[in-house]
Amino acid sequence: MVARRRKRAARNAEEVPSPPGYSAIPIKFSEKQQASHYLYVREHRVREGTKSSWPQKRTLFVLNVPPYCTEECLSRLLSPCGPVQSVELQGKPELTESSKEPKSKFFHPKPVPGFQVAYVVFQKPNGVSAALALKGPLLVSTESHPVKSGIHKWISDYADSVQDPEALRVEVDTFMEAYDKKIAEEEAKAKEEEGVPDDEGWVKVTRRGRRPVLPRTEAASLRVLEREKRKRARKELLNFYAWQHRETKMEHLAQLRKKFEEDKQRIELMRAQRKFRPY
């Protein structure tokens, strides 16, 4: 019965379908695992005229990377094909070129749950062709390189999350020094370019020449609040009751009507005086 299952598993491994243009590499978590998981690999290519962060002809693109397979595991599994320069896991394929910030051993991005994609960069182009010809199955967890799982992995992750305060302070100070240096260089460059016309005669206008706005102190804020309070009180006293507001509007309308009638009489008088009377 066991032999029949092994034969069926071997037959299914030979008939495993792979996406067009990809090669399938079977892997197993350990020797106890009977079923194989498949990595789909191909050479990383981009369209002509498109820039890529990964070197051409030396980068292997890997699909269907399981959660338990880390960057170190991929590097170890593919190292027989040739020296591996770098391995990077991502949640989805990288479509455009993006600026990469240096990684920190303290501040890690949020891990991607589930399956991922990987970019494996070899030192020589022969590593990609050798990886495409791999048959497997490859073992992720071995006696010499065990991969933690379950409660052991949770304990290890928790222990790694507790960082050394002194080492963390050193890295933060180093980052802030680099940031301050970058800001100082940008300000010095902007100061040099201030008021200097470019090749077409245009002058870049910046906010550097304006007088800086003074910060509002607590006393100034209290004066503004007191002024707004007095203004609001005057408005409330003017129309304290609703009937006062209504009477004020009626008086204003009566004055407008009275002025309108006086203007009509004045116009009629002016027309009568201008009328031509020959006799």
C-alpha cells in the first residue's frame, strides 16, 4: 500500500503542470514529508527600454515561495547552482523600478502572510541556467540547517523582537547623522542656486527670502481668543431676542420703501419741470 502511494506520488510529480515559460522545482520541508511543494522559476526579464533593479541574465524570478522558506533557505537550496549574490522576498512582483532603502536589522517591514515571490541574483549567468535545470526534490529543513516551525518558531521570533537598546541607539544615531548631512547638503545647494538664473534665464523662487513667521506664544493666543470673545458678545447684545432682530429688519425695510417713494416723487417733479409748453 505504501509502495503504491509512493509510485502514485512519483507519477504525479512527473506530470505536475507549470505555467508557460516557467520550470518547476519540487521542494520538501523535511524528509518525513511525502508530498512535494513546487517552486516555479524563470529568468528575470523586462521589456526593452524598461529599467530594472535586478541585473539582467543573472537574476532568477521565483513564484509560489511558501511562508516557511526564508531568504537564507532559498540561498542554501540554490547555492549548488552557483554562488548566490543576494535573495529578496516580496509580496508581489516588482513592475517598475523603485528606490531601495538600506535594510535595518531592527526595523523590519511587516511580513507578508502567505506565499511570496523571490528575486535570486547569482554572481554569474551560469547560475540561472543551472537553477532552471534543477530536478529535486530539495529539502528545506535538514539536520545541518534545521528550520524552526510551530511553537519553536514563535519563541524564536519573540526572542529576536527584543532588541539591544545600546545597539538600537547606535543605529538611530547613525541614521540621524546621515539624514542631517543630507538635509544640510540640500539647503546648501538651494542657497547656491537662489537668485541664479538657469540656462533659459529663469530664476527659481523659494520661500527662503521671506521673513519667517514668528511662532504664536500662549499670551498672543489668549489675546486673540479674548478679542474674538468680545466681538461675539457685541453681536449677541445687538440681537439678544428674536423679536428684536425681526423689528430691526422691518424698520430697515420701511426706511427703504420711504426712500423709494421720495425718489419717485423727485423724478416726477424733474420731468414736469422739463416739459415743453409753447403757450
